[in-house]
Amino acid sequence: MPNQHSLRVILHLDMDAFYAAVEIREEPSLAGKPLIVGHRGRRGVVSTCSYEARKFGVRSAMPSLTAERLCPQAIWLPGRMDLYVRVSREIRKMMDEVTPLVEPLSIDEAFLDLTGIAKSLEEGARIARSLKDRIRRDQRLSASVGVAPNKFLAKVASDLEKPDGLVVLPLDEVVTRLHPLPVQRLWGVGPRTAERLHELGIRKVGEIHETPPRRLAALLGKSLAEHLRALACGADDRPVEAERRAKSISEERTYATDLKDAEGIERALLERSEGVARELRRSGLAGRTVHLKLRTGDYTTWTRSKSLKVATDLPEAIVAAARELLGRRIRLKGKGVRLLGVGVSSLEPAGSGQVPLFPDPRDEKAHRLAAAADILRDRFGENAVQRARLVRRPKGKKDKAPPKASSLPSVD
């Protein structure tokens, strides 16, 4: 087992049932009740749920039909991503005040490197407690934090005493705290790998450590076997990467009722392109390659891409490319659209490319309008400004919106 050292102090902060907790904060009458954030129906998925719902076996990423069967009395909410993003950014500001080395993993969790700030894991725990207290005071939300000498152990520790936990996991407690856990807690052990390990009678992390290296390599291959043995010993030398840049930005939705009419598909393309462009501008990025992902009702999946001459962060350019991909490179043959996604890759900082000698006045106007709309949405919410084409008509009109399945990333 690696020797304990005090040079690295890593925190993993994970917000507790994030979407559900924000909804309860906004509507206190939901406190103490089984709450599920997601969309009901045969294609719905649970994005997250309150701990009261988890007592009935409901979990993130579970099909909604299963959740409805397990907890028929649950309250369902569709979720408000714009609200969750705003709250997440406020929490991120608090983390940035603690250390410049923050590696966000998702909207509700991040690694923080306190090396050089905290001299020991115990001092790291005191800083973690202060951060947790501030999040509770300013945002009225709880977080669970793991403190350890590396990222893997910090991640494990943050999950040991949820919700509202604070766990320190030094290397000399790996045998007592890590080894009894199921092998699925090791990074790299998915359902298929877990099944193969179970066939050998390996179910606990400690049994990975006890298995002869040759036997493990024969089962999993040398690279994966060495990786899992290292984790089982509590070894992980990966740095916290504060400047890790996204390789792509995308947005997709699954629909409870297949989209079959051209107007509905066009509206969906525009909605997804708007969302991706908005996130590009939020991140100060532009992209050159537009991707379209489409899945029909029979689960046939299409993925197509198109490279642009100039990187963009405008929905007009993105939706134009997506329309071209759909019209020229996908043949629906009358099938309905179950899932539709738009993404942009080949990212670069906005404005870093070659500036044209004679800028297109239409692009300049579009950027001014987008900037103004962003300011209004940041202040008054995502629905403060909408394209006329995306405004929903009152109920009873012909083009009422199709019901959606869950459109939010799952969080724990």
C-alpha cells in the first residue's frame, strides 16, 4: 500500500439531491415529502429525488414507470434547469474563493485541491466544514464533502455519510473503510466488468487487492487489472484540473410522444440550437462542428456532423447546419422522432479566430441581439425572451407541444 503523505489535500463536494433540494428551498411545503424531479410516463426518467422518495427505492436515472410503481404517492416536478444553473454558479463562486484549483464534474459536484492551503487532512476538513456552512447559510442547501489525499478517495468519502456528510478518508483507513465496499465503487467497474468479477467470486474492493495479479489480468486484461488494483490500494495520482475545457457542448431531449410533423421537428431543432448557443456564450466559446443526433421510435439512431467555415456561438448558424444534416443526410421514411439532440464541437475561445476584413453586418446584429437577450435571461429567467416561433399557443390550438420525457441530467 502507498505510504501516507500530507502533501495533497483533495476535497470532493457533492450537493445533496440537488434539483430536489432547490425545489424544496423554493417551496418549503414540499419538505419531508417524497419528491421526484423528472417527467412521468413510459419514456420518462428520474433526474433526482428527495431522500424521502429514496426510502421507497427510487433512484436517479431510474425509468419513471418504475419510480411510479415504487412510490405512487410521490410529488412530481418537471425541473427548472435555468434555476439550477444559477444556483450552481453561486456555489461555484464560493468554491473559487477557497482555492483556484476547482475541477467541476457536473452541475452539482466538483473537486477542490487544497494542497498548500491546508497542511493536513484535518485542516482540510475544517475548511470543508466552513464551506458547507456557508452554502447552507447563503443558499439554504446541504452538501456532502469527502476529504482525502487523492481524488478517488475523496469521491468515495463524500458518498459514505450522505446527506450532509463530512468524511475524512486517509490512506491508513483504506482497509477498514474502502475494502468492505462493493467493487462497483471503483472507477472503471461498470455492469459488465462487475458481472465478470462476480463470476470469480470477487464482490468487495478488498477482494480485488487479495486476488493474484495474474488471475485478475487474465480476466480483465493487464491495463484494467492494474488500474483496479491501484484503486483498491487507495492510489490515485491524477491532478485536479482547474482549466479542463469542454470538448463539446450539446443538448438533447427525449419525447414521450414521437415527433412526426415537420413543424414539431423544426421547433425542436431550433430549441436545442438555442440552448447550445446560449451555453457556448456563457462559456465564452465558439465551435466549428455541428452535430445532430436523432433516434426514431424503433430505436434506430442517426448521428451526423458538419464543419463550418467559421466558429460560431449563434443559434442561426447552428440550426441552419442541423437542418441541412436532417434534410440531406437522414431518411426518416415516415418514422417519428423519439430523441433529438444538437451539439457543437471543435471549440475555441470566442473571438480567437481570424477576424474577417469585412464583417457580416447580419452576424454583428445577431451578436448584439443575443448579448441583450442573455442579459435579460440572466436577470429574469430563461423564458424572459423567446423567439416568436417557440412561444407556445394556448391549450386547444393545433400545435400544442408534445409531452417530454426527462430532459435534465441525472444527479444524486
